[in-house]
Amino acid sequence: MVGPRHREERPEVNKECHDLFRTLAERVAELLDRERFDYYDIRIVQSSGSSLMLQDGRLERSSFSTGEGISVRVYAGGVWAMASSDSLLKEEAESLVPEVRRLATSGNGATDIDFGLLPPGERQAVADEVEVPPEEVSPAEKVGLLRKLAEEALRTGDERVVNHTFSYSDGAGASALASSRGSFIYSERSRVMLGCNVVAREEGMAQSWSERLGGIGGYERVMSVKNDEFGIRAVREALTLLRAPAAPGGKMPVILDPSVTGLFIHECLGHNAEADLVLEGQSLLDSKRGQSVASDLVTVIDDPTLRDGYGYHLYDAEGTPTRPTTIIRDGVLECYLHSIETALKMKEKPNGHARQGSYAARALPRMSNTFVAPGGSSLEELVSQIDKGLLLSRGESGYVLSEKGEYVCRAETGQIIEKGKLGERVRETSFNGRVLETLHNTAGLGNKLEVNDPGMCGKEGQSVAVDSGGPHMLVSELVVGGFGEETA
């Protein structure tokens, strides 16, 4: 299991940028203090990113973007008011204060949030460890990497490979969060991502396989990628699945591999644990704190401090220090994922899960790196318990009706299990059920944890970086077969 990053292990930050952001934040905070709002925060951002895509060997997309901006959010008279600008000029930043004052006058004067309960804010500067800054690598070099990976992969295939896509993206930048709590959190972030998708076709049958890898850091995260575990693997798996039979359908015991476990726990449980959905009555976990919601084998954790997790961050969008948060402990619902607002409304402490897709978006309770804690069984021991069932691998997509707790998830492949032994590979299939029923039917957990499914999670039009995983997870009964609605 990957441990949390020690907060004292911090790379140096860009002092010039840090001081520029601090000076601007202090000037806006000075103006906001005069207004006597119940609460305020200021978000300042400068960012850059690039995106490249090779489609069947041709460069189909090449883009580079930069941006900057500042937002001011206040709470007064029982309402939130927010204003933003895409300029960091001092005059533009100062003009946001009278704008939020004007917007805040629409409140009715009542308030149900006592910001006086919040602890004092921290003043820190943090940065991701970067060896090769992505912005210092030329587009030609990035395209060259994609071409090399694609050409190597195709040499291992044949004419049945009819389509292939290789993509690269990166994003880096600096941000600062200042608030009426006295916070000033300056952060420098960098992430990179490689992806590929291969489609093979034979006699009217088409099968695809995708790979994705990425992480916190610079270009060094992808420049030494092992293609046997990336493009070459995608080609071989797509061709293998062309000859694989369909998975059997019906009710049966199923083992989810770490990727499918992560997909299930993110889509079906994690979103339900976001406290804003609980307050809105849209979560199946509403009013269940302290109750059994899963087998006592199940512990579910969301940990923003996982150093190798794609959702890694040490402070959330409101300046709250992040920490591992146990959502379910030994089958019992322990807590929700909170922003400042949801925590104070529930009379709880913020736990560092407020996130926003951009400086101009409102902070929402969100997941980061979400996983099921490992158990004590080997995969062989889990398989030996099944007379007839399936091992499902490679989580693809999932969809849940949060209030009802009904879900459907899709896996790219699997293996038949017969008389306690792994057998024939099968093609993509789906499984469905009710979230809490599936959790209560968890009958065994593997002893190896994998959190390695980097991606972007959407909510209310905002996307944030996340990761998910777990061990192999044995569910005593699942309905397998048939496809339902999907979600990214």
C-alpha cells in the first residue's frame, strides 16, 4: 500500500510567482475585510497545458493553452456570491470586491453556517516533484514518443488491427488560496497522461483494448514507458479478445479485479459519500452514519495524500489540509466527504475534500484517490472458493442511480472460474445490482492493493483528477450480462 507523502518533503517553489500571488491576495483581502462578510476566499491561478493525438499514425490533434485568473467568493446574508476575472491585473482583481458585495445583497439575512467554528487557516507553499517540466519539452518530441509507441505496437499485430489511437496530455501551473480564516496556500502542480486504444476486427466481430498511465510529476513519468505494458499490450489483448467467447449471464459468484473494484467503489459508493448529495437527499447513504452498510470485511478509504495517486493533493480548494478519510470501516459508515459548507451544516469538521475544476467554479465535495482496503486472501484462495463463476477484469465504465442505489458496471474482459480454477478468457460484459447489497455480499478480499486507474471525474460540469482501486474482491452473488447506461 502506498503511504501518504510526508508534508515536510517539499520541493522548492517559484519565489517570484509565490510573492506575486501573495501580494495580490493580500490587497484583495484587505478590501474584503472592510466589508465584514461572514466568510471569503480568493483563488488565483496561472496554468498551461498541451494535448496531442495520433489517429492511425496521423497527427489529428495538437493544442497548447495557457490561462490565468482570479475569483472571489463570499458568504453573506445566507447566500454565496462569487465573481471572477481572467486577468491578474491589480485593478481587475480589486473590481471583484464591489461586484461580490452587490451580488451578496440579494440574501435574506439568515444564515445556517457558523464559520466561527472553523480552525485558523494554514500558511504553506507546496509543489509537486518535477524532474522534466512538460512545458520545456517540444511538441515534436512528444509526437515522436507517440509515433515510436504506435509503430512498435503495430509491429506485433496484423491486418486485423483496423484502428489505433495514441494520445498525450499534460497540465501544469501555480495557484494560491487565501481566506478569511487567515489561510494562504500556494501550490505548484504538474500532471501528465498517456493513453492508447486499439480496435481489432475479424469476420464482423470488433474488439478494443485501451491502456492509460499517468501521474503527478513531469515528462519523466512517461518518457521511459514500457511499451510491453502499454501499446504492445493493447494490440495483443484486442486480438486475443477477437477469439474469446461471450461471458455467461445470470446470477453467480464473481471476483472483481483491482481495476473493477476501483470502478465499482468510485462510481457506486464514492459519489454517494459526497456530502452535498447527502444534504440534498440524493444519496443512498443519507442518515446511515454509524450503521452497517457493507460486509464487515469492507473498509473504504479516500486518500488525497497518496503520493502516486492521480488525485494527489495536500490542501483542498478551500485551504483545508487533506488526510486519509475512512468512509466505511469494517462495514460501518463512518463519515462523508466534506467541503467547509457541508461540514458546518452537518456540525462536523472539514476533511479536505473540497475541489473545483477551475478558479471560476464553485468548490464541491469530491473524491480523490478512492479504494477498498486489502484483506488477507491471495487470489488463488479466492478462486478456490468458487465452483462456477467469473473473474472480471479491467473496469471500463459505470453508472449509478444515487438515490435508489441501482448500478451497472462494465468490464473489458474476464475469465471463467470452474471448480476453483481459472479457465477460458471471455469478452467484455457487465454486472449490475444494488450498491449496498453488493457490499454486504462481499465474501473475501485479496491481500494486494492496487490504486492505478488515473482519470478525470465529472460533476456539475467540472472535471477533477482522480484515481481508484483496491484488491481482488469476491462477491458471493452478482447479476452478470447485459449492457446499461455508461458514464465517463
